[in-house]
Amino acid sequence: MRFKLLALISLLIGVPAAMAMVGGGDVEFKVTGAGPVVFSHESHVGAHFQACTDCHASPFTTRAQHKQVSMAQMAQGLSCGACHNGTRAFSVKENCQVCHQ
């Protein structure tokens, strides 16, 4: 009986924690002339083990402080292009459908 109670308590505590949103969840950016971009904190922080400080406060700030960046600027290493340069991660110059839904 004691084992079942401990198992139930572990389940009640563990499942919500495992299902918790990583970082700030998904962030959607509306893009003129292309499909929206959905940034997944789960993918970047959870799956690729990035620390919050890898992106915040540079190259990214808060949503309120965010400035729109062109694809040409990203190709020069700004914003997403700081990591998505073909070396650290896939380049912003290819596979458009990966980011633009």
C-alpha cells in the first residue's frame, strides 16, 4: 500500500513537470511576403540543449524590444542568422519551409 501511495505521489508531481512548457513556449512572427515563422523554445532549449543566455539578451531581447530583421540581414549573421549560418545550424539561406510554415 505504501509503495502505491508513493508511486501515485510521484506520478502526480512528475507528469505535470514533464509536460511543462520549456522556456517561453512557441513564439509566432508574422512575416510579410512569406509564411509566418514559429520559433519553438522546446526545440531550441529542450532538444538542442541551448541555454536561455545563448540567445537572451543578445542576439534576442524581449518581444517588446524585438526589431524586425530581413532575410538579407539574417544571412549576414543577425538575429536567427547568428546560429543558422550553415556551420552551427542549418543556414537561413536554405530549407525555407523549415521555418516558414
